[in-house]
Amino acid sequence: MRTTQHALDLDLAAGKPSLASRSATVIGVLTGVWRLYQDRRQIARLHDLDDRQLLDMGLKREDLHEATTSSFFDSPGCFLTRASRNRANLFYRGVRHD
């Protein structure tokens, strides 16, 4: 038997996913959406800080604005982490980026 014939046999044997696997998928999606919502709420609290406090974390107001206006399914926490690390790298290279 060829490899393609084996692959076709496996596809036919798979069948429909079980109720447990479907419910686990739904729970996983809902958990991910809840995490994104919580991240956005925490970032909204960062708006209460002044510019000096944000710069201590390596962030600027523009970073917060870009993170909150990004697509809902993009992780704003990852965006802010990247922005902070990039600003720190520039600082340690001696590039002033105020």
C-alpha cells in the first residue's frame, strides 16, 4: 500500500469528534476570549498612571493607545511586552528614545 492510501484510511477511521473533545475546544476558546478581555481591562488601568511611571516600565502613552485599539483577538499584553523590550534594547545600545 502506498502512503496516500494509508492517509485516506486514517481519515475515514477518525469519524466525528467526541462530545468531550468538542466541549474542551469550546471551553478553550471561551477561556482565551476571557483572558483577552481581562488583559484589556488591565491595560485600561495603565491609563491612570502618569508618563513618568509608564516610562519606568518602558512604555509610552502611544503604546497603550496602539494596544487598546488593536484587533480584539490580538493580545495587547504581548504588544506592550514587545514595545517595552524594544525600548529597553534601544536604551542599552545608547539610543535615546524619549
